[in-house]
Amino acid sequence: MQIIQNRGRLSRTIDALNKGAITVGFIGGSITDPRPGFNWPEGVCAWLVEKYPGLRLTVENAAIGATGSDLAVFRAERDLINRGCDIVFIEFAVNDGGTPAEQRMRTREGLVRKLLKGAKCDIVFTYTYGQNMYADMISGVVPATIAEFEQLAEHYQISSVWMALNALQEVQKGRMRWEEWLPDGLHPQFRGSASYAQSVNQFLEKELSRQPSPFGIIDDESHEPLNADNWENCYLLPFENVRLTGPWTIRRSASMVWIDQLLHTAAVGAKLAFDFEGRGLLLGFDFGRSSAEFRYQIDGGEWKDSNRDRPDWCGESGWLRTFLVSEELAAGKHTFELEVVHGDPTGANPFTKYCGTNMDLGLIGIIP
């Protein structure tokens, strides 16, 4: 597999550039997150404004560290489609790596289909590096998480850029030291991010020199899904549909721009419940070391405990973390109930020693 795979035309991107104004979207994990100020999207945007003097460039970087395509598919409408993106770069090969293959294929395809249907934008897949890819890449093997993205790319004729392969080849040629690329084995700093951006810019240089289709932008929604259970039709349940017991408040997030409101309580024993129709349910939390755990049940069944881990890098809060309740429910109407618990810091679960009582629910995602 080569660094660059050219497939579908960037018709909408070329059209926007010819008009002098473009909105470029990015979604992915910490390697793409805009907050460090030097990740690879910065180099791509710098190249665009240099290549096209006078261009009015709007950047919608919706990437969030430690998140995957399961959260992205629920954020696509708010953070990309409604922002009018002409082109979206998707980067989830690393953060989806620990998710079962079947699940990540459903979420990724759902994200692609949402963007193609809602934004009708150009899409480019970009592949970064995690240390668990080392053995495969050194041996010339495409890691499974990337190979699966390529299945979607072929089906939907989406171009892709294997940024990590470009960086690895630079190391192999002596142009860049490993520690310049990945000082912690995952997150590129200035030099590594520049290598990632370089490969994307090389792709754009070639693609954008091509003339747009004489028929203009072609909206092709004819692709049948690869996976009929993809998450294309997932949606968010409004908080007004939630029944609350105990001292809950609905408040604006003070630290997260990616969610509009939070359902908040710090009271052990506080409960909530709601009805939904579908086969699956995903919750999103402002999560951290001070977060409470919870127990939950569906349709009056057995109570289950959340018991989430709390890595060393996890702060007191600020991690928009998903919790997949289920994706295997019988299609139809269901009732979900949740109760806030503290977690016993003296118990057998090693994660509960860090528990607080803060419960901040940011989204309720329904999978039809």
C-alpha cells in the first residue's frame, strides 16, 4: 500500500477554492486535536492559505483527544455538517484500534454516510501511528485498523493518506529521528506533525491541480452500505425527555466547547430515566478522576455497574468519554434507568479509589 491513494475527485473542494472561500473540517483524536497549536492540521491550513493568496479559509477542527468514531458519528451534524464543511479529514485509525472490528466498522461507516448525505462534502481518510502498529509497518503489513478503513475507502471512492508511513519512511531514510517524530510513541511534536502535514499537502497539490468535473459537484448517494447495521441514522435524545429524581441541574459546560449542556449532579443516589426506541444506546460524559460511577438497568432487568478505568493521564474532569450501554437490544421501545454511586474506595475494584461523586452527562445517543 502506498502513502497516497487517489480515488474520488475533490469536486466540492475545487469549486470552493475557485470561489475564493472554503471551510475545511477535521475530526479525530489527540493527534488531530487543535489545542496543542502545532498538530498536522495547522500545516495543512498554512499550505492552503499560501497556495491560494486571498483565500477566505474557515477551519472547523472538531477533533478531541481520547475519542473515537463512536462519539464522532453523534457529533457530525453539530460540528461538521451544520458548519458547512467543503472537505473533511477523518483520523481515527489509532483511537479506534482498541474497539472490536465489527463495532468500529459500523461507527466509521455511519460517520461517512452522515457526511455524504448531510454535508455532501469531500472526505479524505488520514492514518496516523500508534505503537501497536510497529511490527506490522516494519514488516510491510497494513495494520488491521487501517485495512478496514481502506475497505470503506474503496467502496465509497474516498482518497486516503497514510501519514504515518510517510513519517516512518523519513526515519528510515535518516531525514528525521524517531524521537523527533514520536517522543512518547504516539503524539507527534513539531517535526512529526510537519511530516504528517507534508504528505497531506502532497496529496492536495496533485488533486487540486485537476480540473473540476464539467458537470459540477456530483451528489452520489447511490452507495449501498457495506454494513447494514452502521450507525448512519443514530441521533441524540434531548434532555427534556429525561425524567430526573434528586438534585439534578441542566447547565452549560464551563470547559467543553463540544457539548452544549450537561445534566449535572453530585448527589449519590440521584437517578434518571428515559424511554427510547432502537437497538442501542451510547452515553457521553464529562469524565475524570472526580467522576462518580453509576449502576444502570434496561427494561427493568438486572442492574449493572459502570466501573470505568481512570488512566494516569486522566485529569479531574475534561475527558468527553463514551459508554456504550448496548448495541444488541431487540429493535423496539426500551426504558433506561441510571443511579449515581460513589464506588467503594476500599473495595476490590482498583479504579474506585479515585472516585468522586460528580456526574456530568453530556449526551444520550440512540442507535436505531
